[in-house]
Amino acid sequence: MKKILLISAAVLLLAACHKEPYPQDSDNEYLVYTSPGKNVDFTQYQTFDIADSLLVIGQTDKPMYSQSDNALALIQAYRTNMEKRGFIYTPSNPDADLGIQLTYVIKTERFVQYYDDPYWWLDYPGYWPSGYWGNWTGFYYPRPVTYTYTTNALLADIVNLTTEEDGKPLEILWTSYIGGAAGSSVQNDVKKMQAAVDQAFVQSPYITRTQTK
């Protein structure tokens, strides 16, 4: 699906600039953000195609395309929601009205902070107070405190393929961002992302072939 690959650079830029959600959201579910293009009427479109590979950023030094079971499950989640809204899936059809590009981004942050005070734990709830072992004084070597956390995100763009022109970027009709803290199980993260994809369409009722009243 070569036409969709033209927007990969824009997706990379979005991934680099987008502010990550706080990794400990209250409900432990992914943040779901959706945004339509200006004055978009989806009822004028009938067919769609979706990239058969998931663009993955962050797992290797260079972006890669994946067709793993997890990648295909996320692709299928978007296809299913589009078909539920009445759009017809036409794979590899050069005359498809809409195209969908998906990008998965995973990012691990590592923080190291040095404390030259012996009571480096004072800011951590549940730790004993400094007087528990006695108040020692004198020189202390800085203590490194290290922690890491990993976030992941799924980005999607629906683009208009009916107005494609050589050398011009495709018109983005809808974009979504799903992201949050990565868990210990990739399979569980994928299930949460599938539910978040459903939510993205729930909060985007205008994506439909049926004229709404």
C-alpha cells in the first residue's frame, strides 16, 4: 500500500513532538485522543484500505514494519470498526476512497538522580524518618537513585485517497492517539489497545457512511 507510506514522515514528527500522558493515569487505561479534519463529511466515502503492516518505532534503532500476531490484531481492530460504520474494505485497491496508516511507538525513559544527603529516601512515602537510626553527620558519597518506566502509543491516520496528487501530501481526515504506561505483558497491552480503538470510534460518531440527523 505505497500511497499510505507517504505519511510516515508526518507520523514520525508527531511521535517526536506529542506530549506523553502521565504514566500513572487513575484508571490504568490508555488515554484516547481523537481529532477530525476541518469540515469532513465521511458519508461521501464508501471504501477503505488499511496498511497490512504496523509501523513500529522504538524497538530497534530504525523504524520497522511488523506483521506479528499482535500487530495484525491492532490492524484488525481498526478494520472491524470501519466495517461496523458501513465502509467497505477493499485491500490493495488503487481506487479506495480512504486509507489508514497505523504506527506503534514504544519509549523507555531512564532517570538517575544523585543525593549527597544520607537521607536520600526522605521524599519517598513509607520510608523511615532520618532519626530512626540516629542522626549521623559528616561527608557522604553521592548516592545514585535510578528508575525507569516505559510508555507505548498507537497512532492512526485516516487519509483521503480520492484527491491524491503527485508530490502533495495526503489530506488527513481523522487522527487518533492511544497511549499510556506499558505493562509487563504485551498481550495485555494489546487487549487494552483494542478496547481503546473501540473507544476512539465511540467518541468519533461522525465516522460513518450513514447520514446522521
